[in-house]
Amino acid sequence: MDGSRPNTRHYDGPAGGWGSLKGIGHVFARELATPAVIETLVSQNKNKGFMCSSCAWGKPAHPHIFEFCENGAKSTIWELTRDRCTPEFFTKHTVTELRTWQDYDLEMQGRLTEPLRYDTVTDKYVACDWSEAFGGIARELKLLDPRSAIFYASGKASLETSYIYSLFARFYGHNNLPDSSNMCHETTSVGLKAAIGSPVGTCVLEDFDHCDAIFYFGQNPGSNSPRFLHPLQNAVKRGCKIVTFNPVREKGLEHFVNPQNPIEMLTGHGTALSYMYLQVRPGGDIAALMGLCKHVLAVDRQRLDSGKPGILDRSFIAGHTRDFDAFANAVTAAGWNEIERVSGLHRADLEKAAGVYIDAERTIGVYGMGLTQHVHGSQSIGMLVNFLLLKGNIGRPGAGISPVRGHSNVQGQRTVGISEKPELVPLDRLAALFDFQPPRDTGRTTVDACRGIIDGSVRAFLGLGGNFLRAVPEREAMEAAWGKMALTVSIAIKLNRTHLFPGRTAYLLPCLARSELDMQASGPQNVTIEDSFSHIHGSVGKRTPASPHLLSELAIVAGLAKATLPAHPKWRWEEWTADYGVVRDLIAETYPDQFHDFNARMFEPGGFYRGNSARDRVWKTQSGKAGFTCPTVLSALGTGDAPGRFNLITMRSNDQFNTTIYGFSDRLRGLDGSRAVLLINPGDMARQGLREGDIAGLVSDAGDGVHREIGGLSVTPFDLPDGCVGGYYPEMNSLIPLWLHDKASKTPASKGVPVRLAR
């Protein structure tokens, strides 16, 4: 199906298909990848194979022949490039010069090969050995108040490394352990925890084999998690109906041709996915869900009044939930006119969508950052939980709530201790295991870390992967403040923009990729990750490392810790580096209910399930029940409407993963060649006197007196709701105020940024 507005940029083909294979082939040819990459791809996401370092989608017990997607293949090829960024490269370029380069060009220099120290005299990175790097970093850390240091994790490091990293931070003396979840799905951890007692989704992969309806909010599987398209296609083929709510018409939710189906590839005939596709206004999901619930309750009352069975699962509501009456009253009080205005959707469409829910026995709610990255994103999640609770669609097979996570181990890092919230970590158990007194104060989130960097209270930043400075809001202020820190350390595999703003002392530490052979004293090592469905998978790296000078992430963290901390009989850094199985035993001792027999179970086909109380209808909330919540607003934006104001949504292209840019093709949106675009619908273009190809800019309309502006954007007609404009992440981050975040979780509100057009 293609319901795009006429005269707008769009892609006429399907998601998947030959376009996907061509996209992979383009990156393969450019990176000069070795034939061994093929072997890695064949084993990718399979038992005793390599677990993809891209998204966190589940790994089935019975995988396809090729259990990788376009984005996952690009990530693997990108890691296993033949290009090398050696110390000789840095002798030719100053850091100041490299700041003028595009993100793409920086990463295309290839794999970092040796540890590097920033030299302030020459403004260049120079090679150093590992002992010098560890010693220099340790000296700086010993001079600082531990609470002035940030230990950030990108969401990619293994469970073993993440556990050791969290120990290092707490042994050192702080809980400043933000990670990429703070930037995207922390709203899930807060919102779901409050409503159902679980900080993660309740579904497992098999639930998609049994659901009758999927209500899908603010996530694009075509670009961000293409392997999800397989279970979606299978669900539709057996009669499941998908109702999609998204401001953008994403091809991955409209039409899919399965690259693993020869008939579909030869004929081009795939599957139309969404039964209904509703282009909700940015931040309008609360209103849309209110409309759905309003119709469900109305039909329920009509049936009861006529002597027919009702719609609601009253037994479940009575036995497992609280505050239903207050919620029902709030729904009754909400007016249709306001629901339509805020959501941008027609009542008839919302009632038709609600009819799908009424007819379905089992429903799954799926969502991504389009739901979470708003000022009232937590209330959006609460409303989705309300909707599912009405018919008991949490805690039974084929039903539940399913956030789609980004980074491959972002959920797992939280599971094993990467958290700024001490109440989420078994500190008493850690104290007994390692004979120390853990810090008990709340650490800094990503937003708090940024504030501390700007005001000078943060003196050191250690980054375990990622491109923090490029990913966060308030870029100009952050870049101006970053170099004032006493110490910056980046553990990375390629050069990125964050590395070009060194602190007064700065080191760049290159590490192994997950797909590479990790040889330690006890032999080759394997690592583990957790997928979006709370399943734990072992990953085996076999490729020859890009350089003999590389260390694993765990070895780097342990080396830093050993150099920084005093000797302690229970802090056995060398032993933990020599054998990661010992680390897994420690994780099992720390989290025995979830990780018992860790080493024995790590290669179970499909991963071993660490469990989820809400899936078992055990509600670990204050009341002991799942909670209906009453939203205080219908719009999640938090900034309201104003004459001339647009709401900017930041988007990722088909040729990127988070801040990593693989190329300049956004094939699934019909865009190509430049990321400096302003996407806007033709009606808004006409009202603003704009024509396609005009050059315009965006100015912050946050009303805080801070001037934020991005210029040089090519006006591009695109199918978006009125009053909405789109642009690429991370380029648009300069327009996002640091204070514009979800009120409960502090997740930046990147899907509803108030802006005005500038020419």
C-alpha cells in the first residue's frame, strides 16, 4: 500500500527486496571487506555464532538461512573494513582541522589501531603504549573527586564488560553510570516500572506467532530493525491486523518483500503490512490512545446495556489492576473534538482502529522512540498500558507490551548494573561479594551529565563506546564546554566527532570488535548480550583483529581499574580478564534468580530467558497490582502550539545506525545525496511561500532566550502532518534544549522540538 500524498518524495518499492541487497552490496564494495566477512554474516545471530552489534531484536531458536538484515550486515561490514586509521593519519591532521570533516568521512578512515594520547602542543593525537595510557588516565582519576567523573556506556558492550565497568565505577566511588538508554528508552524503564512493575517489555518472540492484532507506535522497522519484518509479515499472512500510528509513512510498515523468499524476490510481490496507517501528529499518541479507549468503553457499555457480553476483561481488571474507575471517568470526560485536534486524526478512523482491538482476542502493543522521546513520554507509555489492560492483554501468550530497543545490549547493560539509580542495583550483595561500601547516592543521568559538563562540576568523562557529544542535545554549549574537562577517555573502534574535543588530558583507546577473536590467558573468549525480549545469547568472535595492538573492551576496563584503584584481594582484574567465565559466575552470584548456571546456559538456542514478573502477572509495583493511570495532558509535547511554530521530529536514514553514517541514501523514503534537508508537507510549504529546493533554516522556538539555529537545509516536500517538519539525527540535535526532556525519565524530547522556519 502507498498512501503517500501526491507530489512528495517517497519510495515506490517495498522494504526488503532487491533494494536491501543492493544496499548491503554497496557498503561491502566500499569497505573492501574480506571474504571472511561472508562467514561472519552466515553465522550472525545464530546459536554459537556472532551476535549482531546493531539492534537488539530477538535471535530465534530456529533461524533463517541468513539471520541478518540490511542494517545488521552494514554494521558488520563497517566493523570488518580493511581500512585502518593508524597513528600516521594523525601526524597529517590536527584535531582542529578534523573538526571540519563530516561524520561520515571521519569514520571512513577505518579501524583505529593503537592507543593515542592528545598532545596539546601540536594539537594532534600521538601514539602511546597501553601502560602509558593506563598510567596517565589513572593519575588524573586519582586527583579527582570520584563524583565528578562520568562513566558512560553506549549500549554495545557485552554483559561481562558492562558488569566489570559498573564495578570499576562503584569501587572508584560513584554511581554516575548513564548509558544510551537515557537518550532513547529510559522512559520505558520508568513508565513501565511504575505501571506494571517491570522496566522492560513483557513479550517474547513467540508471542508474535499468536497475536490477533498489533498496535504499533513510533517505530520504523524498515530501517532500524528489519528482521522484525519477518514476524510482522508472518503475522499478517495468518490474519493478524496491524494498526500503525506514526507521523511518517514508513515503507517498512507498508509493504515488505522478503529477501529470503525466492518467489517474492522474482515477482516483487510481497505483503501489505498495516491494515490501517494513521499519521498521528507529533506528541498526539496520548490523545489517539484516549480515543481508542473511549470507543472501547462506549461499545462495552452498549453491549452490556443490550444484555450482551461486555468487551472488557472484568475479572482481570478486578483481580490484577487498580484505579480503573478513575481512568474510566477520565476517558468519559475527554471530548472528541479535543482528541481529534491534538491527535490530528478523525474520530471515525480511531473508532475503526478500536474495532480491531475489540475483535482481537490477543493484542500486542509495539513502540519505539516516537512514543518515548517527548516531554510527557511516560504518560504516553501509561496510556498504551491502559489500553492493553482493558482486555487483559498483559501477562498471557500472544499479548503484551513490546518496546523495540536500539543498541544491541542496551537492555542488558542495565540488567547487570549500568545504572545511575542505586535502588536498581543489588548493592548489599555487591558489598558482600567484593568487601567494600558501595556509594548509595543517585548518580547522574545523561542530561545531568551534560549539565555538569556545561557548569564545570563534571571533571572527567570515560566513554565505553558511542559518540556521546554528537548524540546529545545542546551541541554548541556541549562542544564549548567539553574541552574544559580535566580528562576525557574514549574506548572506540573508529574515529568520531566526540574524539575531536579532547579534555586537557585525553586518550583514545582502540578495542576489538565483537566479531573479532578475543584471545586471553585462558584461551579464546566469548561474550554475552541481552535482546529486547530479555533473552541472553552467547556470541563467538572469530575474525582476525584489525591490529595486534588492540585490546578487548573488558581488558581495557580492567586495565584502567587496576591502574586506578588500590590493590584488594577480592578485586581480581587479571583473573577476570584471563577468563570471562569467571565474570559470568560473578554475575550469577549477583543476580542468582536470573543468571543461575550462566556459563552452562549461555548457548541455549534462542537464548535463555531471564524472566519477567509482569509476564507472569506478578506486579512488582507499590500496590502489588498493575496500575491504570490518568493522563494530565492529551499532548505529549509539553510546549503547546503557537502561531508559526512547527514541531520537529528527528529521524534516522536507511543508511545509518544511531550516529554512524554508512552513506547518503535514505532509499526507503526516496531521499538521496544529502542529509541537509528540511522535510515538510506541500500544504505547509505553500503557506510559508516555499518551493522545492529552496534553502531554509530552523530556529529554536523553545522560548528560553537561547539562540539555536541550523541553516542550509534544502526544502523537500514530504508526507508529514500539518505543522510538523522532519530532519536527520544527529544533525538536528543543536535545536534541542537540554531541558526539553521527559519529565519522569529525562529522556531528551527529540520527537517534538519547537522550531520556526528561517530564511
